Amino acid sequence: MEPLHLRPLTYALLILSLSALGADKPLPGDMHAFLKKYCFDCHGNDVAKAKLSLETLAPDFNDARWVRVHDKLSAGEMPPKKETQPSPDEAKKVVAFLQKELHVASLQRQKTEGRVVIRRLNRTEYENSLHDLLGIGTALKSMLPEDNPVAGFDTVSAGLETSATHLVRYQQAAEKAIDAALPQRPFTSMLVRQTGKQFFDARPKPNKDGLLPFIRFDGDSLVIFASIYKHMSIQTSRAENAGLYRIKASIHAINTDKPMPALFGRISSDRFAHEKLQHIYTVRDAYPDHATVVEFETHLPEGEQVYIEAWNALPSMDQFKKKFKEPPGPDFKEPGLVVDWLEIEGPLDPAAGYHRLFGDLKKIPRRYYADAVAGKPYKEDWEKWHPNEFYRHWMMAFSTNPKPDAERLIRDFLPRAFRRPVDDATAAYFVSFANAQLDKGEFFDDAMRTTYKAILCSPRFLYFIEKPGALDDYAIASRLSHFLWSSLPDDELLALAAKGELHKPESIDAQTERMLRDPKARRFADTFVGQWLDIRKFSDMKPDELYSEYDDALAWAMPQETKLFFDDILQNDRPVTAFLHSDWTFMNDRLAKHYGIKNIAGVEMKRCPLPADSHRGGVMTQAAVLKLTTNATYTSPVKRGAWILDRILGKPPAPPPPDVPAVEPDIRGAVTLRQQLDKHKNVAVCASCHMHIDPPGLALENFDVVGGWREKYRVKQAPEKDGQYVELPNYPGKKVWLAKPVEAASQLEDGRPFNNVDDYKQLLLKDPDQIARNLARKLLVYSTGADIQFADRDVVEDIVKDSREHNYGFRRLIHAVVRSSVFLNK
């Protein structure tokens, strides 16, 4: 019999081969008559607009085209207004018929096949699972092919195909992860604290020469007066082994009344990482009146160092030399960053990965391995070796009873890796796999590494394999953990599943709360927000030089605002309407300057009230969102409008026809964007979509490419007429050419007018259900791995009803999603 771990692909093929349900059932006569009277002129065999012929469309209500027909008729968008319209009773009867048939067909398909046939771990989940399973932090995601998003998320089964490349890369990533969990050297930890002076004194002479004009010592503290990172920065000792480290530092500022930004980053020659600010661990304030002890934990690869610099707060060395001809004396009063001491400690649990793979088995150097296997005496003097010696004679796990130990370790590892108990046939398969390696003469350590790699690349690890219908407790544990942690279940979830208690409502509620309070819930904020609001793509576009106010400090603060804003709404169960509009946000001094808001000090992001006359509040007026929904040189109401419809309102527009050119503004400023949009809407095929897309896009036109407020469009050169060369309001000394005034007024598709983004948001707030409905749908897609199906619509409405009864709280909404039948069924 084929082992269970080899069955999922066969199972998937059988499911996919099931025939469509109800395909032979004919349409009722009155339904056919309705279509013939009102639809065939545009969607018959002779015309078939949008490549849709209802005249020959089979009555198979699993066909997504019938869903489109239902939705267009239900919304009153078809037939077009210029065509003969059905009476309200005629339309209502047809919509009711379609709704019933589509619901029955969708529900029957779900009962037979499940909502999602089979789903693979995406590369983020694969990396996190290996991190949590093996106790490592080694980067693995970049080794795997990128996943294709479907319905906005890379957790959806339809986009998670498996290619030959995937199979090769999974093996490489698994091998790298196992190597990280089983370091070559003996398990050791380091704790090194250096004062600023000790650090400087220990530097080689070439690294000291020429630096004294830019630094001085205050006792044992190092005072830095110029930005000197490229030449020398104060750094931790190198991480001796890969692992989790605790970094601590005592810092303060002098000769200033403002907090000074201190950046903690990694020493890296990776230009890509620096361009996207991915080298930054954290940015903290150094205060002038007291020392601040900064502490954080991070995974470091072997040999990595963490450095501190006064980020964008001090002059460069060249600027310093021009200003001060002589070295600073004792009375020097320029601002400076003071580093009292810097400490690195770790790895904090150096043997965690080894114990998870080899338990309490002894490790010995490879040099003595053959003697140990043969039972010969061997030297145990490796504690005296130089660390480099272990690169030639690395440490290996050793067993005096290889096959029994292999079976014990494998049977213990499999349920944790496969997220549930395994049947004896599956366990026996991997035990025999390890035994075959041992029978070939492989060392125990090598045989086990090969077996663990096979487990971490097997279908039972890579895929979620469930039966149609209600999920069992182990499947619920996996769905919960991958939803909120993007990783496998922990011991508490698996223990509840083993007792058969996890499916109980009180257990699900309690575990959801526990998991949202856990630090690993940061992954949910990162991955969900990263895709729902496209924050992942924030660094993909660098603004044109026309927007010279854009700098690294602003680029760092922008996405931080959005992530912290989301986390605050989640942790405090604030209404989901806050995503649309709020009277507060997160800012630091740099972002506040960009927004024209005064009296915000420090680089650290803080929750701040917004002035009454501010145009900010909610995610769609945050600079990060405004930047990523534009092009490098100009804003696009079409792009922004489509984004708002999809991400905020849950009403995504249809894709544009392939032969219609995009709307691009006149960068000379001679023609307004509204004039171009009006021309575009005169094209008949475009008009029906643009009546929905243009209003939200125009509402945001007062925000430029980098999210700054504007009254007129910025251009690169003097306009032909009516141009102004003026100073940017929030950036003294920066001047730009301005051309035509912004026209942000418009009206919704139902005719309600608005003058600007403030009016527009107030109109949308009149329908809070739609904000909750959109988020419920997004969360269900993200958490279950399948797009919303017709039978799911009633469940979504139940979630919206629950949300309405609880003040639309976002945390409550997540609880309602987790308790729903869509979440708890395959």
C-alpha cells in the first residue's frame, strides 16, 4: 500500500477530476425568456460582448460566469441604463433564482471537495516553520521561488503551484536550516560589554588615524560629533555562532535640547539591503538629560556585528572639516551622540536546535568519529582547540545504538513536523529510510541529517492535507497557527488537539486571544498588512528626483506608521472604521514635518492626535499607502481609485480592456488630469468602470507622489503659463515649479457629491458594514487559502452582523472569523 506521506498529489488529482454538478439541469423557461429579452442583444451568439454568450452558456452553476451575471443584475448594473430595463419584480425573481442555484451548487461542491483541494506552505510559512521547529533564525525565504498572489494573498492554494525548481530549492533550504541547527563547533555563548573607550582602544591603528577630530572621550564614554559610519562606527563584537542575540547599549546626547536618533543596524555590504533600509534593526532616541539603555533581541548569522550611528543627525566628516578647521577642544559645544557602553550576549539558547534533532546524544569531532564507531578509545581534548580547527573536524552527533536511537528520534520529530500524530506506516517509512543510510555505512549524524531533510521536504510537511467537511482538532490547530503566526502549531495547541478540546468555542476563543498576545503575532501584522495594504511593495518604487524631500528617514517612518496603526487597532479592538478615518496616527518628528504637524519630537514613533484641520487619519491618507499607489513621477487617480475599491471597500473593478491606453498626466502642466479622465470616460467601454474608479482616485489627488499635501501640481520645469516657483510649505529652502491647481471634487456613482478627501471619507463612513464586510472577506481568504465562494457569502454576512453588534471591533472581527463555519471546515 502506498504510504500516506506519498498520497496527497494523487488525492488532489482525483478531486480535480470530479465532474461539475448540475451541468445537465436546464434553465427554467421564464429564466431563459428573461435572458432572451434583456441580455441576448449584447451577450448572444452574434455579439457576445466581454466574450460572454448567455445564449449558449450551460446551466452549470459552478461556472463563475453565472456569479458575474447574478452580481451585475443584483447591483442593477445590467442591462445598461440605455437599454430596455426589466421591471423590479422581473429582476428580483431572476436574481432570487440565481442566488438559490449558485448557493446550492457552491455548497454541494464544498461538501464534496472542500473549499480548497490542497494547499502548500508559502515561502514565508516554510521559513517560519523551520525557524520555530529547529530554533534557528537563518534566512531561508530568499532561497525559494516567489509565490503567486491570488485574490491579493500568497496563502491561496490556486497560486501555490509546485514546480521542479521548488523541489530542488526546498532541499537546499532544508539542508541550510539543519546545518544552522547543528553548528560545527561546540555549543558556547558569549557576553561582551565594551565601553566606548575600550572599543576605540581595541581598534587597529589604521582605523583610528584621522578620527580624533570627530570624536572625543568623556571618561569611558565615546562622544561622536560627525557621521563616520563608512570609516568607523562603534560596533559589537562579532557573533561567534549563528543564533539569537541580545543587544544592549547605553546612549545619550549632549549639547542639544532635542532627542538624537540612534540607529542600530547590521554591518552589511548588501547594497540592496541598504537601499531598502533592511539593514536597520531599530531606531531609538538618545536624550540629552539622561542615559537610555536600549535593549532588543535579534537573530545574527555567524560573524555579524551590530553598529550604532547618529542617524541623519550629525554632519558628515567633510562638512565637519569645512566648519571646524581645528580639532575640537574641551569647550567644544556642538551636538554629539554619546555611547557609554555596548553589549552583545548570545546565542541565548545555543543548543536548542541540536536537542530538538538529537536529544541528549553526545557530540564528538569528526576526527575521532571512526574510532568511536569502532569502539576504540579516542582523545577528548577538543575543548582546547582553536575555533578554526572545527572547520576541518566539525562536531557530529554520535550514537552507540544507531538504529534504535534513529527510530526514537524520528518518531519524536515527525508529529511536530507534520503538525499531528503520524500513522505507523508513515513513521516506519522514514525509519527504514534512515536505516538504509546506516546500512550503506553512513555515519549516524549524516544518516539523520539526510532523513530530517527528507521529512522537511515531504508532502506531509509541505502541504495541508485534510478531508472535506469539518476540520479535526489538529487541522484547526494548523489553520489557527498559520493564520496568526504564519507557522506550525506550538505545544499548547497540539496538546488541546490531542485532548479533542480545541474545536470547542471557548477553547478557540481562548487560544485566539493567547496567540494574538504572543510576540509571534507580529508576523500576522507583517504578512497580512504587507499584502492587504501592499506595504511589502513600499520600497519597489523610488520617487523621482523632483521629490527631493524624500530621504531615508522619511522612507523608514512611512511604513512604520501603517504597521503600528494596524497593530494598535488590533491590540485595542478599535472599530474597523478607523482604517477609513481616525483622529490619531503614529508619527515621529520626520513624518510630522512631512505632514506639517508641529511639536512632535524624537525619531521613535508615537501615537499622536491629529489636528482638527488635518487631512490625515485612516490608512488611505497615510504617506506609505499614498506613495505605493503612485508612479515615480506622477500620481494616478485610476491606480489609486482601483486600489481603494479593492483594498478598502471590497469592490474591485474589472481589469481594463487590453486595447485601451492608460491615462498619463501632462507633465508640462498644460492639461489637467481631470480633462484627460473626462476624455477617457467618453470611451463607451471605459465609462461603466470609471464611474466607480475615478471618485476615490480624485479624492486623493491633493496628495502627491510621496504623500505630501498639495494644492497645485508639481512639474519639472516652468509651465508655459501661470506657473509658480515657490518654497515647499514644510521644507524651507526647497523650491519647486507648480502648475495647474488640483481638482479633487467629484461624486459617487449614486450622485452624492464631495469636495475633497475629508468629504469623501465621511460619505463612506455612512456604510460601516461595507468596511467590516471587506475585512471579513480578506481575513477569510488569507486564513483559509481559498477565495470567497458563493456559499460563503451568508457566512460573511453573519460575521458582519456580529461585528455591528460589537461596535465593529477589529479584534472581535477576527474572533468571529475564527469561529465561522468557513474557517472551521475544509
